[in-house]
Amino acid sequence: MELKTALYGIVAVSVLIFLILLIVYQWMSRRSARDGPGRASRDDRELLPPQRRRSARLMHRLLHQSYADSMKIPLLRRYVSEIRRRMAGIYSYDETTVRSETMKIVWMTFAIAFIAALLLVIWHRDILSVIVVLLVVLMLHNTIVDTFVSRVENRLLRQLSHMISDVRHHYHAHGMVEEAIYEASETASYEAAEHGKKVYEMLTSNNPEESLDRYYEVAPNRFLKGFAGISHFIREFGDKMRPNGSMYLHALTKLNAEIKLEAMRRDKLNYLLKSLTLVAVAPVLFTKPIESWARNNFPAMGQFYDSKFGFIVACFVYFVILASYLLLRKIQETDEGKYAAKTRKGAWEKKLYGIAIVRLLVERVAPPPRHRLYYKTSALLKDANIPLPVEWFYLRRILLCVLFVMGSLSAIVYLHALGVNNVLYGPTRSAAMFGTADETEMRKAYERTEFDRQLILRLGKEGEYGREQIADALRNMPQPLRNQTEMGEAAKRIATKIERLNAEYIKWWEVMIAVSFGCAAYYAPVWVAMFQKRMRSMEMKNEVDQFHTVIAMLCEFERISVENILEWMERFASIFKEPLQNCLLHYEAGADRALEELKMQAPFVPFVRTVEKLQLAVDKIPVKQAFDDLESEQAFYYEERKQEYERMIDAKAAWGKMIGFTPLYTLVFMYLVIPLVYMSMNQMNVYYEQIQKIN
């Protein structure tokens, strides 16, 4: 009772801490929306009322002190650095804000994860459930971090759209690019204003080309790169009036339309998919309540949950939850921030592959570099945006196979131990026990179990024992049974238990099942890569349409070349980024050959058609003439893109709903409905046999 009271006290204190942190976070969010997030400079704080000024200073010191302290702890330092990396692109030039926003996310995620883990561990007492629950808390933690970071990214897009509209207004008034950007940055919201000021500094620097290259390295999205590049073009070569107005304003209009379209896509996808991860993970919370309800209302269900088959079903439910979560993450990861396919430095695969015996094993399993399968696997990894060499990918597959085989064999051993434990220590229910057993019946059931266990241990579990040998052993027991009927029933019961005990060993077909699970795990990374490739294929047409918008803007410049267009396409690219980089590297050696290789590396039909027009523009016709249909059919292409967006979003939403609700259906049917029907049928058979005996 004292332990239970202590646990309740811990929960109460934790909930209180969580509510305090939630209130603090809401206060900081409202302050950020009102005063501009991250304005932690001394001058800004001096403009606040005295009470808010003191609280702002206190929060500022608290966040920065916690950041400094966390960077001294090895594991926590790595975690904070990972979140900082995702926030640094948005607040590229404000170290104070980077640290503050990073620690806000760290605090909230830790608080939510701690509360969730504590509550779930209290509700789930067995070891398997605790391990699974901790994994689920880790999943939720990643989802929470993604949610907070995506909120900041979406806010930057909306602010950038408003700032570009202000740039248009001020450009009408001054006719000067740098002055328009400066004045728009002065009135813009915080995140967009910082980038606008850096674009202004780039335009007015002594070496704009070098400054522009440096800005490209830190710009958080392709739209800011496009805004900086277009502004630099106009300031360098001057603006021209076209039939549809200023060339610069026309380019800003197209860029702003792209930003709004992207913001709309993100908002709609977030609206349709944001809660599906919680839906997929939530069944973990209901496994124990469902089991308790079934045990209390249908006592026979206790035999199912305590049996080996019940353990297998529980593991299957947890596996479906984990698989659904991973697939949903793959669906939600298909945005530009996830496409930079670069191999991690200091990866564990590199260290493990450096061991001679491991490298030898991988070389035996993986295809040689010039083999057809090697090129096929390499192409699949590129299409799925998995930044791994083929050898490391096979190393992962081998490790996953070994882990699943060892895990399956361990589970089989545990199932046999569970079966032995159920035979030796589980309550021995008599044939006359129906429904809920009272305390007296359960005491008698455990007494029968104790009696049977003593006799089984006396006989030994090895060998075959008939009913005669068991009957002789029963007569020699210190407390022999009173009549022949009880002795016959006990001999029959004990013989059945001995048969069940003798059957509890690892069989050949169980080993084959473990090997089958290992084979499935070996091919699972390939299936996941194919699924991710299919999800990315939905984005390819979208990216090609964005290329057309960029090319339509660039065609207005008379000095534009095919190489310049390829450079701009590479800046805006995510899916086709690597093929475009290779094309630019080989462009000086021969434009036609480089473009042909580009078509071979990215054989997507709409993209190939765009590259073919670039081939015509190399030496046959001007760039504007090669893409003359883009401007005339701009309205049609824009509407077509909106429809493509709708179809892509609907397809992702359909996949997400199907995957997200699969764990819930699996839990209800596999863990409750089907076992309930099966146990009910068994009970009906027992009732029928008892009725037959009475008759």
C-alpha cells in the first residue's frame, strides 16, 4: 500500500510539473507571436513592461544556462545538438534565438515523454509491456519534436510570403531592390526579417557573388534561395519592363505563388496526417485494460492471455504498432527537409564494417560492384533517398536478420518456459468449474496443482509414464487419495500434464519459423525502400512543375544560359538533386553528354522532356524560345499542379488512414474478438460434454 501511495504521489507531482511547463510554454508561444520569437536582445527586453521584463530576463537566463549545462553531458549534448541542427537553418544568424528555441523544444519533449513513460509504466507492470511502452514513448517523443520543428518551418513560410508582398510594395515606391528588401525586413516578422536583412547585406556587400554562395549554404528552404538569387540577378543586370509588367515583380509573384502553394500543401497534409501517429500508437494503452476487462467478465479468457498463443498474439499486436509507426513516418518524411541524402560522419555502420571478419561476411553476401544486382540496389537506395553505400545497406540487412533469428529463438525458449510454468504452477480447474470461480474453488484448484507438481517432480519429467505407473506413485504418496475415482481422475490429469511437459522442447519447425522471420527481416529493408520510393514518386511531378516555374522566371533574363538554369534547378531540387549535381560537375566537359547522362540517371518522363528542351537550348535555339509554352500555358499548368497536389494529398491521406488504423483493428479483433469467440466455442463444447454425462 505504501508503494502504491508513493507511486500516486510521484504521478501527482509529475502532472503538476507538466502543467507548469505547459503554462510556461504557452506563455512563451504567445509572447513569441506578439513580440516576435527569439527577440532576446537586451534592447528588446528593455522595451517591455517591468514585470514582463523581469520574467523575460529570468526565462532568458534559464534557457541559456540549461543549454550550457546540457552541452556538458555527453548523451544529452548529442540530443540537443540534433535539435539545434534542425533549428539553426531557420535562425541562421541569431545564436541567442537558436539556443532559446532549442531548449524550449527540449524541455517540452522531455516533460511530455517523462509523464507518458511514468503513467504507462505504472499501468503496465510486466517486463514485456514496460519495454514496449518505453519504445512507444520514444516514438511519441520523435513525433513531438517533428511537430514543434514543423510549426517553426511553416511559420517561416507564411512570414516569407508576407515579406515578399511588402517587397513588391516598396519596390513600386523606390524602384531599388536592396532598399525595398531593407524596408520590408524592418516591418516583417522575426524569422523572415532576419533572412531579409541578410539578403540586404549580401546585395550591398563588396563581393555579392561570394556572399550569395555563403547564404545558399545556410538558407533553410529553396524559396529563400530563389528570392536571394532573383534579387541578385536584378541588381546585377537591371530590371526590364515586359508586356506583363516589371520582370522582377513578375518573378516575385511566381515565387510567392509557389510559397503559398507549398504552405497550403503542408497545412493540409499536417491536418490529415498529424493525429494518425497517435492513433497508431494508442492501442498500446488499451492492451492491459482490454485484458483486465476480458478476464473479469469472461474468466476463460484468462487461460488465453496466460497461454503461449496469447503471448504470440500480444507480440504480433506490438509488431503491427511498430511497423505502422515506421511506415507513417516514411509517409510524413517526404518533404524537402528530408531529401538531403548524405552519409553520416562517424556512422556505426562504418565502424562495424571496418572489422575484418564483418567486412568479409558482407562481401560474401553482397553482390560485387560490377554485378547487375549491385547497380539495381544502388538505384533503389537513391530513389528511396537512403544515404547508405550498398555494402552498409547489406550490413544492416544481415544484422537485422541475425537479430530477428536470435530474438525469435529467445521467444520460442520463453514460450516453452511459459508452457512449463503454466503446467506446474497454473490453477488446475476441474471439469465442473464453469464461469467465475470463487475463492474456495480457486484454493482447491491450486491445491490440486501443488499435489500434481509434487508427484511430477517425484516421477521426473523425462520418459513415458502410463496411468498404472502414475497410479502406483499415487498410492505411495504421503497423502494418498481416498477412493478409486479420485485416483483415476488424478492419474489421467497427471498423465496429460506429463505429456504436455514432454512436448515442451524446441522442435525443428520452430527453428524453421525463426529462420523464416530472419529471412523476412533480411528483406524488410528492401520492402521499406520500395515503399519509400513509391511515396517519393508522388513528389516527382510536383518537383518538375516547380522547375517549370523557376525556368519561366529565368527565361525573362536575356543573359541566362543553360548552365545557369541547371544551377537554379539544383538549388530548388530535392528528389533530382544528385543527378543535377553530377550534370553540373560534367557540364564543362561536354554539355550534350552531361545532359544525356542526366536523362539516364533520372528517367522520369516529365523531367526527361524538360532536359530535352535544355538540350535544344544549348546551341540550336534561345532558352526563351525552347520554353515558350511555359508562359502561354502558365494558368493551365498552375491549375494542373493544384489538381496534382490534391491527388497526391488524397493518396497520402488514404495510405495514412489505412496504416494508422491497422493497429486498432488488429488489437480489437486479434486480442479480443477472435480469442473471445474461440474460448466461447471451447466453453460450449465443455458444457455439451457435461450435459451428455448428466444424461
